[in-house]
Amino acid sequence: MSYNSSSMTSGSGSSRRAFEFGRTHVVRPKGKHQATIVWLHGLGDNGSSWSQLLESLPLPNIKWICPTAPTRPVAIFGGFPCTAWFDVGEISEDAPSDLEGLDASAAHVANLLSTEPPNIKLGIGGFSMGAATALYSATCHVLGHYRNGNIYRINLSAIVSLSGWLPCSRTLKNQIEQSRDGIRRAASLPLFLCHGKGDDVVAYEHGERSAMTLSSAGFPNLMFRSYNGLGHYTVPEETDEVCRWLTGNLGLEGFRLN
């Protein structure tokens, strides 16, 4: 199932930009609906390709929502337009971040989760730039607001990052430490980060350093898994571990791994 684009605006006044998001694909749960996870694709990809993989996983109680990022000029490609959750000039947790684009994408994801039933656990996952957006959303949840000051209203129960990195990492620890609610929310949000040691797109060190930053910022329920020889893609060993981790952390029923 899929439905068409929506637009989100970011910023204020004359600097507001509208971002046109692409088609959203939904994978319905085959069993009892216990959790809904928005899954975010990587740079230049779309929601359809991931929806096919997610539908094949042995997780019958998860509803997957797979949106497609806006098409925009991307600095790392010399301004060539492609689907991207935010603009990026270099892939690093220390690089300047496109806060406007990150806020707009995080708000789009939150909007997709906002209509789920109150008894359903909510999560965000992604690959590469999608994983970076998922981790950014985790920081918005913990701080209680986007970087533009708007309130973040979604209560997240799980974050999965495959081959990603943490945007805006430098100021995160100080921001969380200054907020009692932030410390509490960080302590109760489980994160699962996976990265291949052979990744030639998002270097392994960026994934490892992002996990260390999150851990030191007050996320005690964080698991970081590395995979020898794995490049910038996913493999069954990794998705099997994601299934086990989601089942345990979301309390899902009916998990069967062949």
C-alpha cells in the first residue's frame, strides 16, 4: 500500500522552505498489531525498496511505514538533485548539519506516527542517511523539541540505525545534561546501532564514534554491533539481529527465526 506526498515547512518567516516528500509505502502487520516503525531509506533511494525487505522479515506484529525523502540538490554530489532527508556536504558526525532539513524530515516522521493508536509502541529505523535521521529524531524526542524550538510530541520506544551516523553530535551531551526530562527520556529509550567494518560510504569510525557519543550523553540502553567485511549494505545476519533486538525491546509476540 502507498499514498502520495505531503509537504512540511521548516524554519520561520522568510527563510521557510517547503519540502515535498515522495510516496509513502505501508507494510501492514500480518498478526496482532503491537508496534509501528517508520523506516527511512538511504541517500538517492526510496521507500518502496525497503518495504519489500521489511515485509519479508519474521516480525508479524509490526506495521512498517516507509516514506520517501524529498528530491533536493545535495552538496556531496555537487548540487545534483536526488532523494535526501537533509542536505549533506560530507558524511561525518562533526560536519555542519542542515538543521532545517533535519527538522523537516523528523517532523514528517513524527507526523506519520502521530495517528497510530495509543496502545501501539512507536519506533524509527533507517539505513545510512535514514539512520542518521532516525538518530536525530531520537535526540529530538529526548530533548522534547526540534532544533527550531518546536515541541516534539511522539513518545518513541525503539531506534534502529544501520550504517549511519549521528548529526549534531557536538552539543548533544550538554543539552541532555541540562534537562532532567532529557536525562530520564534518554535512560528509557533503547537504541540499536549496526555498522560494517568495510563500509566505504559511511566510514565505520563514524558509526562507532556516534555510538560512543550517544552512550556518554546518557543512553545506557544502547547496543552497537560491528560486522567484519560488511560494506554499505545489509546482510541476513544483521537483519536477524535487528529482529531479535526489536522483539526483545518491544515485547513482541510470535517471533520465529528460520
